[in-house]
Amino acid sequence: MLSVNNLSLYFGGQDVFRNISFMINKGDKIGLTGKNGAGKSTLLKILSSNLSPNSGSVASSNKLIIGYLTQDLDFEDGRTVLEEANTAFDDLNKIKFLMDQANTQLIERTDYESEEYMEIISNFNQLEESYRIRGGHETSSMIGNILSGLGFEQKDFDRKTNEFSGGWRMRIELAKLLLKKPDLLLLDEPTNHLDIESIVWLENWISNYTGAVVLVSHDKLFLDALTNRTIEIAFSKINDYKASYTKYLTLREDRIEKQIQAKKNQDKYIEETKLLINKFRAKKNKAAFAQTLIKKLDKLEIIEVEKEDIGSMNFRFPPAPHSGKITVTLKDINKDYDGKVVLKDINLEISKGDKIAFVGKNGEGKSTLAKIINNKVKYCGEVSLGHQVRLGYYAQNQSDYLDENLTVLQTIEEAANESNIGKSRSILGSFLFSNDDVSKKIKVLSGGERARVSLCKLLLEPYNFLIMDEPTNHLDITSKDLLKQALLNYSGSLIIVSHDREFLQGLTHKVYEFKNKNVKEYLGDINYFLQEKDFNSFKQLEMSLNQKDNITKSKSSKYLDQKTHKKEINRINNSIKKLESKIQRLQKKKSEVDKQLSDPITYNKLSPQDDFFKNYEKNQQIILDLETEWSNLVDKLNRLEKNSF
């Protein structure tokens, strides 16, 4: 399918890749892993032909279609979401345009028996057949299903793309990519801009996708759900494992243990050889032997141990200063953007030591409320910080505020105070910046490395209240684990805005769901929330955790919901059967007409009839609309059956 052969790439005299080779086969679901700056995104750019290597090659068949989710958006201003999504079918749209042209000619011309007329008919039939085989009649339903799966509502379809945030526009780009159904999908952190529900939907979509996938992600659960192969980039080389991410970790440990032992044996061999060289170098009859040993050592490929010293990468937040029992109080908070209400009548009280996760779909107000608490945006209402509360804030785009012309060390030293300026290098070391790394300028760092620098700055001041908005975006898995451990040990109050399920597991004891301009509290971690969310979403049952007297009422409601649920399934099944019969009848009628049209004699009899072609097109449109309705009903039925009582 695609072959990478002895590929090498270097920047500034340093190897990014050194003679790497591997194959991507049909059906491969590859997780591309490695620490920040290892070259994961760079490799995707090479595979997509957006970057050329210094040597080596990437070979594939001419017909191979590659889809690459880039971070660079290229939208034409003025298009709606639906119009932008429809650009995924440019080839089909061209065929439809040619069909419309041919159809117009057939209606306007009167030389029914001429060769040119027959040629137009033949051309139209060929175009229509190609359009049908390639799924031209299903594009509308495909667009609707994928946009809905990625979190767009029907009302969003006709909105201009420039009305949406960067995260939502990235979703449109992802939708276009999925609609094209390329042979090979290259996805670079596709979950960064997705909420939990959309991540689950994307997992299901990729699981059923028959093409190959190369995926860069720092979401362990996402990787484990999808990958059957893991390619690790380390020390400018690759290690290829026929395993999912979790299994890869075990296999990697085994390989590294063997590597350590091999390194010990090699070091012993080198030491013994050097002793022999020194012993025989001065002796005339042994000098030649000594030179042979020297040459052997020169040719010896030194084994590099890839294991990182996790112990040296441990860090902790400074002890939280003493504060009062109440961390922050929010009264009657309201917020709108250009008349669009995002938050309405929010009243919350966060106590000392609370660990809270903000979750919900994008655009529901999570980041907005975080900014309100930190006084970063204007709002209506009252926010009161508690006694001696010191607030530290990590914005979703925190790395954008770094000065690109400063080095890593200069950035930290500039933010440090007199008490901790001497600790700058040790703090950076905690985040895997050591030796020459601290002299790198911010502008040459990867997204993950920039995120680590931004996190370093948080360690320079002692806070008793932390608000962190998507802190795991761009962080590699090791860095994420370190951050999570540090937050578990953190004694202050914490608000985490995140869509990363694995990161949130066990980290918080409360979840605030943002929905319909309001906030709902769940007493538990993210796993509890997800269980409850399924329960509430699909059973439509609202039962307060603290209202035991409502149990009987809830049981009654559950019975009624079961009955309604079953009734709805039966109704949809009946509707589907009726639609299938109707579609079958219309398609049979269309096939008969198509057969007649293929006969020149019959065609000459039918074509002069008034509105013949108009009725033909009308019948096609009816079939298309019915198929779309059928597809939507099937999707609805699947959801209902999946979530049956």
C-alpha cells in the first residue's frame, strides 16, 4: 500500500530520522508514539507529501488516496458548514455538473435521431451510472450523519464557517476528511478539539473504517480502542510493534530490559578490549593485534538505551498556601457573546480542596466560566474569591503567550522571582528539558514542548487554587502521566477543563456538566459521570442523588419510559419497512425507464413527451429523499436498540 524506504531527515545538523523503513498495509490501524519533539507530526507531513526528506523515499501506488488532518485550515470565506463539507465530494460534484449540462442539452435539442443526440444520451447514462456507483445519491445523508456525529446540530449546517471557533472549524476539516474515505488516513491529535461524546463517536467511525490509519494521539483509551500496531519513534529510529498501545508498553519494557543487558555486556567487552589494547600496544610482536582490536572498536555500533529515567522526571506543585473554607462563590453569572447566551443564572460555591472536572460539548461555556472566575472576560453577576485564595490559571492556548524569540531557560528565568530563580534549571529538568534543550528558542519547539514550558511557569508560584483549561493538549503520554501525578498530590482546590477521559479518571471527585446554558453537578469521577450520562441521556430519567423519597416515582417513570421506548422502536421499524417497499417500487420503475432509454427507438418515442425528463429527475429526487429518510431512521433505531432498557 505505502512503503517508507531508508528515510532520513535532519534539521540544524541533528537527525530527526536516520534510515527508517516500514510498510503501511491495508487495514493497519497504527498508533505513532514517541516523546514530544521526537518527530511524529514531521513523519505525517512526509507521508502526506507535505515535506520532503533529505534522503530515502516514500513509495505508493498512483491510485492511493491519502487524507491528512492538518492543523492549517484552508476555508473559503462565505461558505456555510454544509457547503464546506460538500467540497469533500468535488469529483462527484463535477460529474453532477456534467450530468446537468447533458440533461439541459437533451431538453433543448430537437435533433432526436442525430448521432450527436445519441452520443449525449450515451454520455449522460455513463455519467449517471458512475455517479450512482460512487454514491452520489447518498452524499447528503453522509454529510448529515458525520457532521451530527462530530457535534454539529442541524441549525449549524447553514451557518458560515467563519462564525465558528478554531476548534469547531477543525471539526469541519475532520468531517471533510472522513467524508472522502481515503485509502490512508493520517490523523494528528484528532481528539484535541473534540468533546467526550464526539470522541466516542469518532472511535466507532474509525473502528468500522476499512482503510489504513496512522494516528498520533496522547489519549491512551483512544489508542487502545483503535490500534492494532504501534510505531515508536526514539533516538531518530523506529521500533515497530504488532500490538495496541497498552500491549506495546509491555513489549517495550521487555525489549529495553534486553537492551540494558546488551549494553552492560557491550560495556564489559569494550573495557576488556581496551585493556588488551593497552597491554599489547607497546609490544612489537603484538602491535598489529592491538591495531586490529582498535579497528574493531571503531566499527562497533554503540548500543543506546532508550529507557528514560522516570524518577528524574518527577515534579510537584509548590505546597498550597493556607486559605479559608470557601475557595470561590459565583452568584447569578450570565454571559453572552454578541447576543448569543452561553451561561445563564449560574450559582456555584467551590470549597477548599474541591477537585472538579468541567465537561460538556464545545461551545457550552466551560472555558468561558473558567475565564470568568479568573476575570479574563466581561460578565454579569458576582465572583468572590475566598480568604487568602491565590489563583493560578492555565489557558487552553497558554503556549501562544510565550515569546518565540526567547530561549527555554530565558522564558523561565524571566517569570521567576528572587526565591526560585536559582531553581530554573532543575524545574526545567523535571519537564525533560536538559543540557542543550534549555538553549533552544521557543519558536523551534513542538506544540508539546511549548506546553511543557508553559506548565513549568506554573511551578514558579505557590497557588492554592488552580484552573487548568485543556492542559493535556499536545502533551505526550509520559508528560501527561507526570502532570496527573502532580495534580493528585496537589493539596489546593482544582478545576480541570478537559475531554481526556483517561487523564480525568480518579483525578476529580466532582464533575460539572455544561449543557443548555447551565451546569449540573455529579458527585464522582469521570467514570461515574459517563455511566450517569448514558442513563440520563437514553432513559430520559431524572433522579436526584440525594432525593431517596423519589425512588418509587422514579421506578414508575422508568416503567413508562420502557413502554414508550419499546413503542418508539416498533414505530420506527414499521416506518423503515414502509420506506423500503416504497423505495423498491420506485427503483424498479426507474430501472424500467432506464432500460427503455437505452433503446434508441423507445427513447425517440418517449423523449418528445412533455415533462418526460422533468418527471424522470423528480422521481430520482424522490428516491434520494426517501433514502435519506431511511438512513436517518436506521441510525435512530440503532441508537435506541443500543440503549435499550
